Amino acid sequence: MAHDRRYVFLLTRAQKRLQRHIERHTADQTGISAVQAGALFVMLRQDGALSGDLATALDIAPSAVTGLADRMVRAGLIERRIDTDDKRITRLWLTKLGREVGTRALADLGPLNATLTEGFSKDEMTVVSRWLTAVNERFR
């Protein structure tokens, strides 16, 4: 069986379809956007994050984090607090609601990895993971 070798096309199309699926799923299940879910996932691991850390983790422009954080503050998901050691720094902290919504979104999206890897061996997925990591590293 011949396989399509238009890797850029296939990767782009897969990413768009997956992004649409995640957007629909997170909106239906939690009422938040996929990027908000991503921010909550980052903050569940690193509460009190700097906006620059969040931008790096989400692979978005630092200026985009300001608007994202504003929307999340208005939604009651996070709050901004002045750093206790350096008053020039503002950190982003999860609220109780943000932690609950993030935990629920993580549980809801957790099975997605199983769906994505269904029908592939561990060795095949190791190759896929290695390839995607290489693509990400080459095009930073």
C-alpha cells in the first residue's frame, strides 16, 4: 500500500483537524478554549508562572499571553499576584475554579492520546515521537 509522503501537508492537516477537535471538545465539556485549557495544564504543573514561561510552554507570542490572561482572569480561572521577592514581577496563579476546570479538562482530554495511538505499536509511536520532536527542534 502506497503512503502519502507529503509530510508538511499531512502534518498541517492533522494539526488543524486535531485542533478543531480539541476546541469543540473543551468548549463542550468545560466551556473554555483549547489555548485556555493548555494554559491551565501548564499552570497545574507550574502554578505561579510568569507570563513568559506560559508563552514559551504554549508556543505563543508573549504579547498574546496578556490577552489570554485577561480573559482567564475575567472568567475567574486565574489571578495575577505581585511576586513576593521582586515587586516588579507579576505571576499568574490558578484560582480554585481554574484548578477544578483544568483538572476536569485534563481528565476529559487524557484519553485522546490513547485514541491517537490506537493501532500503532510502541516502536512505531517511538519513531513518530522522535520525528515530531526533531521537527520541533529544527524549526524553533
